[in-house]
Amino acid sequence: MRGISHPTSGAVGEFFSKRLSMTMKLAVYFLTTGLTLLTLPCGSFTEVPSKPSGTVTVLPPVHPAGGPQAFPNAEKSDLPVFAMNYSRIQVPFEITLWVLLASFAKIGFHIYHKVTFWVPESCLLISIGLMVGAIMHAVHEEPPSVLSYNIFFLYILPPMVLDSGYFMPTRPFFENIGTVLWFAVVGTLWNSIGVGMSLYGVCQIGALEVQDINLQENLLFASIISAVDPVAVLNVFEDVSVNEQLYIVVFGESLFSDAVTVVLYNMFTFVAEMPVVETVDVFLGVAKFFVVGLGGLAFGLVFGFVASFTTRFTSNVREIEPLFIFMYSYLAYLVAELFNISSIMAIVTCALTMKYYVEENVTQRSCTTIRHVVKMLSSISETLIFFFLGVVTITTEHEWNWGYILFTLLFAFLWRGLGILVLTQIINPFRTIPFNFKDQFMLGYSGLRGAVTFALVFTLPDHIVRKKLFVTATICIILFTVFIQGISIRPLVEFINVRRTNRNLDTINVEVHSRLMEHAIAGIEDICGQWGHYYWKDKFMKFNNQILRKILIKDNQAESSIVALYKKLELQNAMEILDTVSEGTSTAPSVISLRKEKGPGKPKRKFVAADLRKMHDILSKNMYKIRQQTTEYTTKHSLPNDSHTKEILIRRHGTIRRSLRLRSFQSPTLSGGGYPSAPRSRIGQPSRSSSRVSLPLRRLDTLTEVSSSAGVDLVDERSGGRGRAGGRGKSRLNSSSSDSRVPAPPCHFDSSEVFHGNRDSMPEQEEPLSLSVTWAEEPSDHDDSSTQNPLLRRPRWNPVKPKNP
Amino acid sequence: MGSTNSTLSKIPNVEELMRETGFSPAHIVRLYDRFESLDKEKTGHLRPEDFGAINRLAMNPIGDRIIGAFFSSGQDTVDFHSFVRILAHFRPAENNRPRDPSLPEPVNSRISKLKFAFQLYDLDKDGKISRAELLQVLRSMMEMQVTEEQLESIADRTIQEADLDRDDAISFEEFRKVPLGDTLTLTQQRVASK
């Protein structure tokens, strides 16, 4: 949420912006209250026994004089000019209002940043629900009974699960799939059975008056409250830069515990109706569990592949491309429901499979649309559930049983903690990086319950005698975990997460250099590639490249990482803008500034402690984090944040452009020793490098370099008016006066000399030219040695055609 | 493993390589597989654009410099031996064994890692990190919203702290003195565990 901070003109600006935000806040709150109040009188109509809709007659009723009437008692109602028929639209209307209200509330929260920082969104949503519930209760209203079993499972749950599945970070997930499934599946089972048994034991204690709850019902209840929803915790994890494994375990846990819970729920509901449970049934239950899980997986895969295959042919119907994604996922869900296998597994697997292939086949806009719609739908679902939770808390009558509820809370925590400990002990030997106690604590503490738990308990069949007790207990545990754990996790995590070095003692030097080293190490790791237990991954990737991609992706080229990356980050549009904008700007690099940069040293500044502290702040806030943390993280309430990556890549792109253009300006008279060969190679280069014409690149035009002789080479300023475009632009120019390295053997102009002779040069200018997208290299283009960044598109109006060698 | 031996036999001078770098045969094999997968055209050499195809490296703020470090000796291609030699810098150091001072400096000692890092800064290879070079690195590592003045003051401060002989640049000797101990050891483990 940190935008570019434009320094406002002093205190006045700040004062006004504060004022503005205050007024906006007030406006939002008035609006929300207004809407709430609006729902009430509308709701009151439902209580009134159905009358014929009020009519306002304009003409006085006319009785035909003397004529026989077919139904002597019927009134003749006249044509209503103005009528209100609320009951017809009641349900959609109220739902819409609720969603709108919650969305306004979200806007309201984000106005005041501190709130969202400390309080997770689920808390806020529940609070709003509580408020609305309180109002409704005061007016003696009933919430519309829309939340039924079918509505929940068929309409509300799928978007939420689709969202989790679609935005699941696949690489860490598959690398840690064993751990994730272990904690999620086995953990949930452990929790359910443990809590169920203990509660059953507690029920035997006469004093609590709960003896009528038998084992099956206890197990059912226990399985419901084992559904974990640690989404609120993920935000905190991201900010604290917890390690990737922990993050993905928590993320995966939220998803798969839902799946397991639903399966258990269905199983136990069925079992709860049976008077006696025999051992055979237990074995059947276990078998069913596996069938259900694996069946869901299989269905999901099938639908995923079919969907990918379909999108191969959708280039002519681009507007409805997103539709296919949604329809196929939903279909997977429904078909799985048809056969009573795990629909959550089906839809998740479908989303995972589809995502990879579909995002390559489909246009960028459809990609964006899909992502946004998925997020939107899941947001609606979740909002509705939490809202409902809040309202129901106040408006239904509760059955309060201190003993049972307290024991529930106690056992829930106990078993979760125990479970994490035991499970970690068992799985640590299999992991390269074992979980330490800090990790385990965070895992245990992230066991928040959420929307699914509530919905499941609310839709329990009515033949469960103590349903009200269960509802009350569930609401208690949800409120407890969400509010107390949700709010306290951030301070706790920061407390536990002791920084390795005390910041005050670090010098600026250490911070800068250590960050550089970390980046370097990360880079080396990336060069080394992923080792280890990735036998299956390699096998799969081979299979993928040879067979699957050919079938499922249209115009398949060799898998191209950089372009896929650019596309994924939707940078292509940005690049276009960059290219077009820069055409209009000005001229040659200022040679003067080059000299100034190398001028005599400035008088040394003295830095006071305050300066140092500020510098530390700047460094810690603004240095790019290591790559793991910039790309993978995603939360339930927002789209993945890849702005840093975009910045890095756009910057690279800018420097590539600039350096390519600049080469045309360089004259042999340029200062600086060590450039003797530079001008020659530079001039020689453009013609050669412009040979890459019209490679079959999807959706990018001819990639050629702006030919030097065109004379339209212009230095582009930094994209998008960043604060220091001027200063940086200039110094970048200086450094970009270096030549580019031509890697190919034929173009081997003293390249070593050039490389070494570069003063002020950033390899960024040199390497990126060579770092052009290799995807574009069809094997036949082998001889085309010079490098092209395919994203340097020749502007369309540039009349100069590149010369082919 | 049978496949290890067969792969090893494909690599010329592999024993010398192993001795020089300290990698185990299994590591060498893995590196060779990686080398081959990067070398898409099977030329036996890697060029800068092969490195550039690594997605995650492109997203690294200093990715280009790292790639440059592989090509630092002036060639434009990297063969397997050089590839391994450079990566050997990052093998975790065995600090426990007392070093025999008469032996040459091991490839993966702390010093050589620092040298590598120094190379990332010092592009013109003059043995010093000038203020301008430092500024460039800082710029690439910081987000867009940091102003030029802030960057310059950070660079000034960095030089001030480290520059002992007052030549307004950081030489390798001065760079060595920066207490970077933690970062080096902890991060090495990550490479090793892979």
C-alpha cells in the first residue's frame, strides 16, 4: 500500500490531506449507517403478513351498474401506477446491501492505516456484522434465513476455495507438498479425533448436563472446529519475512484443512444418524476418506486439462475467455459433489492445473480479468459469511453451557499445540531445513478459525439435538481465535523474532554490504538451480515440456522464462507505454555531467546521529528484499504484490533502451580513456543487431532495435514520473555511455577491452543486451548472434526499417 | 550411482576440478546437469543470455552484475570449468580445520567470497570501489522512491565509515575489515543445503 511519496508542500498540505481523510472517513461511516438503517424498514416488511401490494388508485373504483359480477366478493383493483413489491426482491436486495455495506466498511478501514495493520480484516468484518446484528436485534428483526446447506455449499464455498487454489504459489507448494499435506491432513485429523474424544470424555461428566451428546456428534463437532483459517496470520508473516516453508505450510493448511473438514463433516453427519457404529464402519470410513480425496484430485486434473485445451482455441472469442475458467472450475466442483467426492480437492486441483497453461494461452487482459474476478467473488463470499456470523451472534438465541464451551476452547488449543509438536518431530528428519521452536510456535498460534467453520456448524442438520449448543460454542471459539489471536499475533511475532544484529550497532556499511551479499547469494542459488529431492519435478518438467505443453498451449515455443515473466507481471503494457512515451523526449546525453560526476571530491560531510538513524530507516524500509519474498507472497484479501519486481524489471528495461540508443550518439571524441574501440563497435552494431526482425513472438511486434541512423534515438526519462527521474536519469546516462558487450564471436571487437575499459559503467547496460530473451532464439536463428531485448519494440511510426545483415 | 560415474567421465579433467574446488562428485554431476540445462544450444559454453534466461535472476536487483562476474576474465563465454570454479566460492567454508598456511588459499574461504562481492561493486576493476560505483549499486538495490540526495548521503556515509586512507574510495583491504561475519556464514548454508 505504500505508494510513491510525493513530498507535499509542507505542513499545509498535510493539514489538508488529514482534513480530507477525516471528512472521507466520516462520510463513509455516515453512508454505512445510512445503509444499515435502510435495511431495517425494508426488513420489516417481511414480518407483516403478506398483504396484497399497496395500491394507489387514481380513479375511483367504478362499478358497472347492475351488471352481474362473476365473483361478487372480489374487489376490482385498478391499475396501479405506483406500487411497491418488496417481498419479491427481498433476498437479493438484502444480500446486495450487505455486501455493499461490508465493502464500504473495507474502504473505511483502509483510510486509517493503523487499523488494518493491527487488526486483521476478518475481525473488522465480524465487528461490522455484530453492529448490524445489534441494530437488528434492537428493532426485533430476524436476519433472512438465506444460509442453508445447499446455498453455502453450492454458491458460497466454491469462490472461496477457488481463490485459495488459484493463488496458491505453485513452486513452493510443490516443493513442500509433503510437509503441507502432512500438517494439513494429518493435523486436521489429529485435531478432530483428539478433540472429539476428549469432549466425549467430558460429556460423561454428569455435572455438565451434556450427556446426551454421543460420540458421533462429538466427533462431528470436533471436525467442524478443526477447520483452520489462518489467513489473517499470513499478512503478519509476510511483513515479518518468515521463511518460505512456514508460509506455505500455513497457506496450504488453510486450504486443505477445509477439504478434510468437509469430508469429515459429511462422513460424520452420516454416521451421526446411525445408532450404532461398528468396526467395519470405521474401516469403511477410512477407505472412503482416501477415495474421496484422490477422486477429487483426479476429477480436478481432468477438468484442468480440458480447460487448458479449450483455451488453446479461444483466440477468437477473447471476451469470454475468463468464462471458461470459471465454468470449468465450477463444473469440476459440481461433478465432484454429484459423486460425493471431495469437491474442494477437485476445484483446487483444477485451478492449479489450469492456471499454468491457461495463463499462457489467454490474453493478458483475460488473465487480469480472471484474477480480479476470482478475488472479487471470494471476497464477497467471505464477507457474507463473516457478516452473517456477526448478525447471528446477536440475534439467535444461544444455548450457553459454560463447561462445554470452556472445555472446547481448552481442548482445541491443547490438541493443536500437541499436534504441531508431535507432527513436527516426526517430519523434521525428512526436511532439509527443520522447523525450530519459533516456527512451531508460530504454526500453532496461527490456528484461527474462520468462515468455513461457522458455515458448517450453522448448516448442521436439525436432527442434531444440541445444535444450538454447538453453534454457540463454535461462535465462541471463532470470536476468541479471530479477535484475540488475530490481534495479538503481530506483537508476539515481532517480540519473538529477534533481529540478528542490533540495528543501532550496525554501521551503514554493514547493512548495505550484507544486503548486497544476500542478493548475490540468492543470485548464485538461482544459477545453481534447484537441487535435492527434485527428481520427480525434473521428470515432470520433461514430460511437461515434451508432451503437455505441445498439446495444451497454442503456438508453443520453447519455454521462455523472461517473456513469461514479463507477461505475468503485465509489464508488456508498461513497456509499450515506456517506449511510446520516451519517443517524445529529448536529446543527447549530457557529456558535461559525465565529467562532473568524476569531478573532485566534495567536501566531506559530517553526519550526525539523527542522520544516521534516518539512513538506517531508509535502508531498512526501501532496500529490495531477497527475491523469495518479493514474488511469492499473496494474501486472501489482495492480489499478489509484485510491484518491486516490476520496478526492477522496468528499470532494467529503461537502461537497456537508453544504452542502445545512446550508442548511436557516441562519438569518438567522447572522453574517458578506454573507449577506443567503443565507437567502432557501437556503430557497427546496430546494423547487425537489427537483424532480428519479426520473430514469431506472440503479441509483440517486430523486435528490432531502433536503428541508430534513424536519429530518433532519444533518451528516455525514467518511466512514469518517479521522484528523482532527473537526477538518476542523468547519472544513468553517464554510465550508459559504455558500450554494450557483444557476446557473439563474430562481433568480437576487443570486447574484453571494452568491458574493462568502462568507467562508470554498469554491467546492467552490457549484460541485458546479451540477456535478451532466449526464448526468441529459434534454433535456426543461431547465427544471429547479437542480442536483442525483444521487448524493445520498434515504435510503429518509426519509418526506418532495420537493416538486415 | 552409475549415472554419476558416467556423467563424470564426460567431463574432462574432472579430478583436478574436484580437487581444486572441493566439490564432491555428486555436486559436480548436479552442476553439470544444471550447466547443460542452461546451455540450451549445447555449445558447451554459456553466454550471458543463457544466464539471462533464468527467471529469478532477472528479478534480482544485482542480477546483471552477478552475471558479469562470471564473465569477468574478459571472455564472452563460460565453460564448465570456469562455471564450477566461480560457484566454488560459495561452497560453505570448513572453518574448523586449522589451515596450513603453506597451502594456497582455499577457493571457498571467506576472503574469496569477499573478493567476489568486491567484484560486484568494482566494475572497472581498478581495485577500488569509487563513490560512483557505490552509488550505482545503491541505486539498483533501493526502491524508486528514495531520492538522489538520500542515496548520495548514504553513499557518502558508507565511504566515510570504511575509508581509512581517505582516498574517497574503498579498497579491498578496507572492504575486508567490514564486519560481515553473520551474513556470510548463514547464507552459505542455504547454498549447501540445496
